[in-house]
Amino acid sequence: MVRSALPISVRVWLISWFATSLTAHLRLVPIADLLRGNAALLHALTSYRQTVKAVASDFVDAICPEIRDWRNQVGAHTALADPRKNDNPAVLLASVLYNVSARGRRFFVGIGGRAVIVPGNTQPIAGQTWKAWSITETLDRLAPRFWPHYRLDSLNG
């Protein structure tokens, strides 16, 4: 069982912070690689805004699409406060009423899903799921590539 001295509200805030910060960091990686090869390109980036944005987004999609999805609908701005055309009622509610669950020695978000059921009807009118992810599991997976000297010993074992 996972025990934490942190109140649930702080755990929720940390998860949102992590998702937003990691995504922002990863978006910079391909741009830094490009500029490392030719720093003179810096002045031209604004002329290629859509290409730069697509390259950065594609990189995040390749590394951690589950965190990108969660960040876009919960962490950076809730779907309830910034609804998109394809967001259904379950997504809107889940963006502010999500679970922080424990599996083994890790906290996760995205476990389970939401369904909206109209009173008197047994069939859901809308549903929502995200792929489950964990801060510590993500760090363990990405650290060798991005932060090779980082270790999270206190939770391993």
C-alpha cells in the first residue's frame, strides 16, 4: 500500500505540475537539437512557427502520449473550463473529478474512466478514459535518456 504524508490536494497539484512541466521540457528537445547543429537558425524560427510547433508536438507524442493527453485536458487547462468540440460530458467532468490511485508503490492517474448516465436510463450517454500513468514510473523510464545521473532511490525497492 502506498502511504503519503502529502494531502490529496497537493498530490493532485504535483501531478498537474509534472505533466505540464514535462511536456514543456520535451517540446524543447528537438528544437535544441536543431539549434545545436546550426544556431543561426534561431532567427528563422518565427517564420516557421507551424513547422516548429508540429516538430515539438510530434516529439512529445512519441515519448509520452498518455501524459500529453492528460495534460491537455486536465493539467494545463481543464476541459470543463476550456471545452473543445469533441469533448463529451464525461470528459468535461473527468477533467475536474479525476482519481489519484495507488498501484504497488506508485500513484497513478488515468486508472478507470467516467460515464455519464441520464436518470431513468441504464446506458451511458458519454464515456471517458485516459491511459494510466505515474510520475515515478515516467521518471524511471525517461531518466536514462534525458537525465542519466538522476536516481529516485527512495521509491525503488
